[in-house]
Amino acid sequence: MRASFVFSEVLTGLRRNVTMTIAMILTTAISLGMLGGGLLIVRTIDKMKTAYMDDVEVAVFLTEDISANDPACTQQPCTTIRQELESNPAVESVVYEDRQQAYERFQEIFQSQPELVELARPESLPASFHVKLFNPERSDVIVQEFTGQAGVDKVDDQNKFLDRFFGVLNAVRDGTFIVALFMALAALLLISNTIQLSAFTRRTEVGIMRLVGATRWYTQLPFLLEAVVAGVFGALVGLGGLVGLKYLVIDRVLGATSGIIPQIQLLDIVYPVAPILVGVAVVISAITGYVTLRLYVRH
């Protein structure tokens, strides 16, 4: 089999059906770009879980009476709560924070919003115990044990907030994958139609080749390669779109979260997203082309 002939046929087919080829590349690019976006969201969620789960705490807020009258936590029931927390086998460490320390931490957290800091007063913030667990996912044990206990105002589980936050990100990821699926279906139909049209326009020359002894695989390979080449170009365009979106939009949006959501790095797109998208484009295009040729094109 002469490689030069095969490649010339591929180029001829792509040029002959240029409008459908462009449509196929763009549709493939959009679907693979959405897939790449979903993969980047998954990678971001994994980074956040690694960064935040080790720092997840359960905050046990004390009543106004204890916060105002026992700032050093040397009287009952504050000492009892502390002893029970420190003796709990699920607890790694316990840090007591009086309302003055809570106010100082509040000022540090919201230092970029001075109008909010001016409105707050130390007496408006309760004293609390910040409890770090060996297994943050078992925070419900502390919540159930200390909720409603004498001296406890409320128990705040940071894990619940993270679960809701990750739930929102997971919903965005799932929506991205669903849109990518529909766009992939449209790309598959375009690939199939393009191959059929290309084969129809070259039916005479293919028929002559078969008459002089060319195998079916030899005559169909150019059409198969057309689909693969268009798919690869679609993947590259999709990757280019992701890179452009990163610098034009994503960096600004994530920068506004003050580091809560980590930035997506260019390396995250280069690896592992790029190899996955190119691989998916090659496999899907090749399979779709092969099935189309077997089912609809008779040479």
C-alpha cells in the first residue's frame, strides 16, 4: 500500500467536503472542549479535597453566659466540655478561643472589608472550641454528642459546608458532561454523514480500483483516516479553546474567590487532559468511521 496515495486521498476528501469537514471539526471541538472542562472540574475538586479535608474542623460555640463570664474557661460547664472533647477518641486536637480572640480572627479574615469589621464588636462573637478530628468525615459523632449539651449554643460542622460546596461543583461537572455527550452525538452523526458523502462522490474511482484488484480495506482506509484527522483537529481546536478560556475568563473568575478555588494551571490542560481528548477523538472517529463504512458504504 502506497502511503503517498492514501494521504493524497485523505487530503482530497477533506478539501472536497470542506464545509462538512469544518462543521465536523467545530462540533468535535465543542464536545471535546466540554469534556475537557468536566475533567478540569474533577481535577479541581480533587485538589480542593486534598487541601481542605485535612483542615476541616468542628466548631463548638459556647453560650453567652460562658462567653461573657468565663473567658479563660476555668469554670463549669466550660471545663467539662473541654475535658469531654479532649478525651474523645475521635478528636485529634482541641483549641479554645475566647470572644476577644474570635474578634481578632474575624478582623484578620475580613480585613479587606473594613466596613464589615467596623460593625462587629467582640461581645457579638461567642467563645468556642475548634476541634480537629482524626477522620474529618466522622464529624457527625461530635455534632450528635455535643448538640444541646449544657453550655453549648450550637455545633458548626465545616464538613457540611464543604459537602454543599462540592455538591455545587459536582452539579456543574455533571451538566458539563451531559452537554458534551449531546455535542458528541452530533459530532458522530456529522462524521458518519461526511464519510458517506465522501464515499459517494468518489464511488467511480473506488469502483475502478476494486476492479483492478484493490482490497476493500485499501479503498476504505482513506475515508477512515479522514474521520480520524478531522477528529484530531477537533481535539486540538478544543484544547486551544480551553487554553484561551483559561486566560480570558477562568483565571479572573477563580481569582475573585481569593484562593478558595485553586487556579487551573496550564499544566493541568497539557496533562492529563490533552492526551485524553486526543485519544478520545482518535478512538471515537475511528470507530464511527469503521462502523459507517461497514453498514452504509458498499465497495
